[in-house]
Amino acid sequence: MRRHKNNKLDNTGIGLLVGFLLPVIVFFAVYFIRERGISFSNYVGNLLYLQALVKLGSLCVFANSAVFMGFIKLKFDKAARGVLGATIIYAFLVLISRAF
């Protein structure tokens, strides 16, 4: 198999950064597309009241799977490892939030 050598994007830190930022970007995109009429604090408050914040957050993290598969296809194994690490950290946060 041929690997890309010395590629700046094949970095665990880049993968972690993308893995942490992409779900946040998706969350804000959902807010701006669906709920423009209310303030962000009211939006989050409503999600908390409906107990849907963790569920929506979990769906936002699902976007990491596409980036992970893209990095795997490009043979950026270190970046894919970073995205996977960020996804696992998000999964632990969801697990902890479900426990309390």
C-alpha cells in the first residue's frame, strides 16, 4: 500500500481538532437552519427541558464517521486516530450525562 509521506494533515492533533469542532459546527448549523426565531440560550434551554440536548449532540457527533472514513480512504491513519479519539471522548461525555 502506498502512503502519503510528510503530509501535514496526517496528524493526530489535526484529527482531534476536526473531531471536536465538527459536531459543534453541525450543532450550530442545526440551530441556524431550524430555529432562527429564538435566541441561542432559549434554544439550549428548550433542548434541556425536553431532554433532547444529549440526543441532538449524539447525532452531531455522527458526522465524525464521515470524516473518519474520509481520512481512512486517504490513508491518513494518524488523523483518523484523532477523530476516533474525539468521538470516544464525546461518547464518554454522553455516557456520564446519561448517568446523572
